Amino acid sequence: MDLTEKKIDGKVMYDGNFITVCKDNVLLPDGSTSTREYITHPGAVAVLALLDNGNLLMERQYRYPLHREFFELPAGKIDDNEHILE
């Protein structure tokens, strides 16, 4: 069964320095239509760093949207023309 959704039309709702928010109308496999809202961004990479003693390296980050700190894998966004192994 083909589950592909086909874009009918769409528009950019917000175009920022880091993310773009889009809203598309799509045709579903059963013939009905629906709306899809999504964010595009340049991509990201995370590092799974195991220390010699077997411990996992984590970092503490404050995440403004949730107004709290989290322990996370070291990570960052991918810049234009940057290879993920750099």
C-alpha cells in the first residue's frame, strides 16, 4: 500500500535565520486532503563520546523554550557546506 502524501500547495509561514516554518496542503492516499505544518533547519549532528573508563560524556544545556536545564549528548547544527565528520 502506497502511503505517499502529495503536496497540493504550500507556503512559508516564517523564514528566520535558523529555521523555516512551512504549511502545506496535501493529498492523502485515500483521496482526502489534510494540512501539514513543519519546520526545516540546516540539520544537526550529535556525538556519542565514550570515555576510556566506559562513562558516557554528556553536557548540561539550558533550553529556553522549556525554561529548564537538560543533560544531552554534545551536539550542534550543521553549517552550509559543512561535512558532518568535520
